[in-house]
Amino acid sequence: MAATRFTKMAYSSPDEIVFGTSKSPVSYGFGIKVGAGRVIPELNYAPRPGSEKDPARLKKEYVEYISKDVLTRAVTLGFPDVQLETEWVSQMGNKKFSTPIVEGQKEITEKFHEEYGLNCAVRQTLPDQREAEEGLRPGMKGKHAYPEALFGCAEVACENGADVLACETMGGKELADYAVTSGDVVAFLYGVGYLGAIDMEFVWSEFVNIAKKHKKTTVGGDTNCSGANVSMFMAGGMLDQDVQKTFSAVTRAISAARTMVAMECGASGPDKDCGYEGPIIKTITGRPAAQEGKNCQCAHADLQGNLMAQICDLWSNESVEYHPEFGGSSVQCWLGSLGYEVALMNCAIATGQEKTLRDLYMITDRVRGPEGYMLAYDNAYKVGEAIAKEGKNIYLRAKAAGLTAAKIVKAGYESKELGLTTKQKDVLDAIIKELEALPAEESKFVEFCDKKYAEVPNYNKKNYGL
């Protein structure tokens, strides 16, 4: 199935985009409607270490403890909607582990919907265990057959009741790791923007085909967690200098051109919460956006915790290990945090104040750092326009995304709206110079990068059908 490229914006202006509403809302599960007028909390979790030792124990952890705790607390607090997200642990690559969990979560969400009227669904996020050194595509004779296993997981999820299918694919990670540790933006553009987009098309075309065959699963989306999130986390907060935040901002923009390929292959959204590139993708596609930020402190911290709520349709906690807290289990406590934040958003929608709250979220963190500045919805829209303008060519649009983001950050600095250190400014200027010097022809870019990065560990262009 060929990808249908996005070549125009879903929205006529950035001010048109708000949280809780998308151009293409999605319905699934038991009463869940995403992007249809209100924001929905999405609770993500991890089982306790040791619970993965046998299938029965892991099922009990996910279904009888985690899922029941979340659904019970949602009813207790009077939240009308909740979405569960199960990010599969590696053992769930074996269907003896995964099948009972997917079936059990489907059954318990149906039970709570019927008994209490709770609108609920489960996102099943598959593990991409592929390794570049073993081969990213089926038939490359890796000893673990991970590419085959990835599609096998999709079959298991869809045939056993997954409401939403998602994944955090790993294509391009070998070059992304090199790029982030070396401060090489061209390597990131090649690995994530170009090779990553090729891998996305390969994987997500098959996911869409599998879901269509089983008919009842909505194909959600992906994230560049393996690349842009690594860049963001290494750039860190105000005390961190391992990666410059201007570099992180540009790599995030590049990642948007890759992550949206899932939707070009037929995924309907919602995309994946840990994809901080989500605001850019929503401006282009109009598909529902899952996001995380201020209410994901159990998993990590970032410099744009309020800003990320600006145009979300699902609001997530990222992930929390299941354990007891004073207020209940960890999943119950973090659902409360999410649910009350979502209630505020939905109150703003109901009273016609959604744009006011959206702008307050955005302004709060707009100048805290370069990445948040670039992701502010007005600037994210500009990056989206650059991607859409070059939408038919995966290289040119990723390059345009990176260059536009860099120039947005530079303009913010020159207007004295955004502060940068001398090092951040130097890195930014170097990025602009490097990206502008790249060839206009895709073939020349690929030839150049294939030679330049030939010695990067585990790089093999055959992983991408080249």
C-alpha cells in the first residue's frame, strides 16, 4: 500500500487549533470519542518487576490489579472517560503472555462500560525489538527474527480485541544515536528524517493491512521516542549541557516529518503520547493528538510541561510502575492527576474559554527553552507549513522542517523573546549553515550520507531497502 503524502495544512491558521477538537475525530472501544469536543485522560503504566515470570501472573497484574484499579478510580472520581495504555513488556512478544492480557483488558473495560456507563478503551502499544545489526526487515536472517515477531504482535493484538494499535518503531536509531552523541544534525536528518521515514512506511503499511483484516482495531500512531526524545532528554534542564537545546529543538522538528508517515499509510490517530512532535503533526494532518507533559513527572521531566497541553486530545502521564501510594495504587493516584487536569480543559471548552486556557498553557513555557519555543502552536504551525510544502519528498520535507525550526529559534533570539547561551547560539548557527549546504537532490544527499556514515556502528542501508 503506497503512502498518501500530506501536501497541505489541515487548518487555515494556528489560532484554529485547540485542545479536545480535531479535524478528523476517531471513535473506538466503549464510547470513546477522541478529538470530538473534549479531552480524554490516557493512563499508562508498567507492571512490577517479577510479575513477568509467567503468563498467569502477568495477566493478573495487568487486568485484575492495574486495569481494575484505574477503572474503579475513574468511576469513584466521576470521570466520564478513560483510556488505558499497555506498553508491552518484552515477554509479551510471546502470545502466551500477550493474548490473555489483551483479552482480559477488553473484557474488563466492557464490564465497566456496561455497569457504570464509563467510556473506556485500551491502547496496545507493541514492542519494536528489531535490532539494526540483525536486520530490520523480515528474511534478513537475524537469529531472533524480530521483524517477523513485530508483525506477529500486531496480529495478536488485533485479533484479541485491541481498541487502538500503536508502536514506538526503531528505524534510524543507529544513526540517531550517533547524531545525538556527536552533535551531527545531518546524521539525524539522514537517520530519522530519511531512513526513519522509509522504515515507517514499511512497518505502518503492514500494521494498517493487519488491522483492516481484523476490522475492529483503530490504527493509532507512532513516535520518535528512540531519536528526538533521546535528544531532548540529553539536552535536559537548565543544569545540563551534554546536548545543546538548540540541537534538540531542530531534531524534534525533523522527527515530525518521520512520525506522521504512520498517518500517510492509513493510521487515523490518536498518535502516541511521548511524541513531543505531536503539535506539528496535528497542524498538518488534523488527526487527534495524544500528548504528555506536566502530569508525567512520574516518568520524566521536561521544560514544556504546561505547553504540551495546548492542543492535545488525549492527555497522558507517560508511564508509572504499579505500586502502593498513600492515596491508593500509583495508577489510581496518577489517574487523579490526569483526570482533574482534563476536567479543567473540558470546563474551558464548555464555557468557551478553551483558547484562553490554550494560550496560558503555551505562554507559561514558551520561552523556557528552544524546543518548547519551537513547539508553541503558532511556531509548530510554521514548521508544519514547511513540511507540507515539500510534502511529496521525504528528504526535502525533513530538511525543511529542521531548517525552519532553526530559523524560528534564531528569530526568537534576535527579537529578544528567547534567551540562548553563547554555545546554544553557536550550535544553532552551525546547524543552519550545515542544512543550507545540503544538496537539493535526494539522490545526491543519500549518496553523500551513505559514504559519510558508512562506518557508523550497525548502519546497513539494506535495512531500508536501499
